[in-house]
Amino acid sequence: MPRHFDNPILDAFDPLDQERAQTAYACMREQPGLHPLPGADRSVWLATRYADIVSLVKDRTNFARDVRRLGMSRGNDPISRIVHNHMLNRDPPDHTRLRRLIDKAFSPAAIDAQRGRIEAICDDLLERLVSRGEMELVGDFAYLFPLTVICHLLGIPEQDH
């Protein structure tokens, strides 16, 4: 079991701490175990070292992605069900079953066949940012790019993204 890091030095939910983030993450990587992130509405922990992450992924008894299993369901309205109960928040064997249903859409050959469209999606997002003159990498690109590509690969019309 990874060791608890008793002195959190970064509140990841506080915008003022973003300036200290790189130093804080470097310090966390020097110490094995899980690091609590204060400011979350529930216990949120960060693993920063590869060995700790592998340990967590393999430990299906003590750790889970499925918020329903953790008693953290955010509600029963349609948006909550979609946002918090999607495939990426499922544990095996349910995740495995769902992944098999979409494997062909995400195979290397399928992705390669869509290379031109994927590059166009990237170019479009970057052009929007250039015209603004500024960007927030995660919110303006890193979140939108894979989401838009996945919607395209699944055949979801652009107006429904």
C-alpha cells in the first residue's frame, strides 16, 4: 500500500497555487506514496511516481474508478449519469465489456485512416486560439482535442459534441 504524504504543499483547486505547481509536483515525485489534495469536496489523492501508479492500477480491492462503487454518485439526472458513469469511470469487468464494443473504432488502422480529419481538428482548435491571442492549454486544447476526435470517430454529429 502506498504511503500517505502528510504535508500537502499544493492546493490543486486554488488558482494561486498554480504558480507553485511545478515545484510542488517535483517535491511530491521525490516521496513515494499518495499525496492528498486539499480543497476537493471528497478525499482526492495524487500519485506522482510510476511505481505508485502501477500499484494503484493493479490493486482492484482498495482502489476503483467507478464512482458508484465508491459511493460518490453525483446524482441521478441525465447529465450526472453521462458525466460520472461513462466507460472511463468503470472498473473491470464492466469496463472491459464496454471497451470491446468500441475497440474497432479505436484500432491503429481506424485511427490512421482518419489521420487527415484528426489533423484538421487539431488545426481548427489551434486557429481559434491564435485568433484569440492567448490560451489555457488544458481547458482550451488538451480537453477539447481528444473529446472532439472521439466524437468524430464515434460518428457523433458536430452540432452534438
